[in-house]
Amino acid sequence: MTGRRVLMLAHTGRDDAREVSRAFCKALTSNGIVVRLLAKEAADLGLDQDQLGAALEIADSEDEADTGCELALVIGGDGTILRAAEITHASGTPVLGVNLGHVGFLAEAEYDDVESTIDAIVHKRYTTEDRLTLDVTVHRDGEVVMSTFALNEASVEKAARERMLEVVVEVDGRPLSRWGCDGVVCATPTGSTAYNFSAGGPIVWPDVEALLLVPISAHALFARPLVVSPHSVLAVEVLARTEGAGVLWCDGRRAVDLPPGARIEVRRGPRPVRLVRLHQAPFGDRLVAKFGLPVEGWRGSSERRRRLAAEGAPEDASRA
């Protein structure tokens, strides 16, 4: 294969996502970039090779759908971006998210940024950023029954609402505490603004290398969120005598049942997920924008300089 290619993944169940996806497809192909779509999504968008010829490629399955693509362009919310992370994880293809969801922490662009995002792709005005991932294994009766990865979190949760989950948590091969709880979240800094945040865990800047562990509604005196070394190994064991079973969810997408006696081990993954960055804005600015945090009245030095430069006033005037 020669030339430039972009894999496009879309939440085609939404009208606005279909509209934006068609706009991206038209603009990219008109600039000589081949767009690859999954067969079902191409059908949902009403696009076929009779219309676009060689400028459109159809992938029959998600397996190796990103082969030869310079990036995966995602139109939707964080859920769609997490699906793209699954598809691209093995190859390391960068993921560029255009948010059409609610908060959209994983996305780099918003609905109003379509034209500037197209321009950035066409002229390759973007950078990539590696995000730490989790390697997750599930053991039952001494056998590994599941091995997968997570970008946001691996969460051990009770399977039945009326039953509490009894677990022992372990860090680096040593027991830390036993909890009766609704569950335990093991998260990355990227996932600190997702389930970890809802469970009361800390927000961690994405360039910090660390693993997070947060109990959910634990009945214990010591049940605080933990931030540990990226080299640590976290483990959660479902006690054999517990009356309730559990379930493991990875990024809310891949699940496995956890009977009493199951053991889940979480460590830093060997491969990061690569996210495309169009802007170099500080993560704090992203927090303010996504959560609508109140910052009125702030008079930081950089803000004063920008304001004075816009007004054409000398910097010393800020001290008046």
C-alpha cells in the first residue's frame, strides 16, 4: 500500500456523528488521503466505493483494520475512543478523538473544531502522546482464564446488588487490607477522570506515571484511595468464603465473571496507547473546560500578560 491512510471509526447511531463523519470523509479524500471504514459503518454512513473509488477502503473486521494507517480518527464520545484503543493497541496507531459525547476527556477536538482538525490532519500538524496502560490477568484455580489490557481502568464489582463483595487487596505481593465493598477500581492516570473520579479517587495528571487503587463503598476504617508506583503489582482476591460473586470490567467493555476464590492481578502494561494531540494546552485547562470549573477572578501572571498585550498596555500597568 502506498499513500496516506486514515482509519475512521464513528458512533453511527447518532445523527450528528454520521454528519460529521461524512464531512471528514469528503474533506480527507479530496486532499488525497485514503479513508478506511469498517464495512458496517460504511453502510450506516451510506458510503461505498462506487462513490469514492480507491479513495475509500472497506475493512471487513476490526482485526488489523488499522494496518498501514497513520492514525485512527474517532467520531463520538469516550466509549468510541476506548473501542478505537482496542483496535489500535497492538500496532500503536495513534488515536485522534473528536468529541460528540458529554465530557469526552479522551478526545482532543470538539464538534466546533472540525475544519481545524481536518487542516491539522492534512498538513500533519499534530503530535502524539503515549498513555500508560494496565495489563490485567484473571486467575481461577491457579489457571489464567483471561488476559487483557485497559486504558482507563480495571474494576472488580459485585455481581448482585443485594450481595456485598468480600475481597483482600494486595500490593507488591503483600496483603494490604480486607474489605467488604461494592468493588475496587484499579486505574491509570488517564482513567483518573473516569470511574476512578466517580468513586472518589484523585485526579492525576496524565504524564504522572502511577497506578491508582480505589475501593467502592467499602465497610472498613482504612479504605482510602491509593496511588502507588508504576512498577507495583496490584492484586484483588475474591475471598473463597464470600457469598457474593463478582465481575471484572476492563474499560467498561470487556468482562469476565469472578467466582469466590478468583484473583485479579494488575500491573503496568508493556504497550502504551498513543493519543493524538493538536494543542499543547496544560492539563489543568482541560479540567477547567471539561468540568466547567469556576475560575472567574483569577489574576495569574500569564493571564495578565495576555490581557495587557491585547490591550496594548505596558506590563508595568498591571501593578497600578
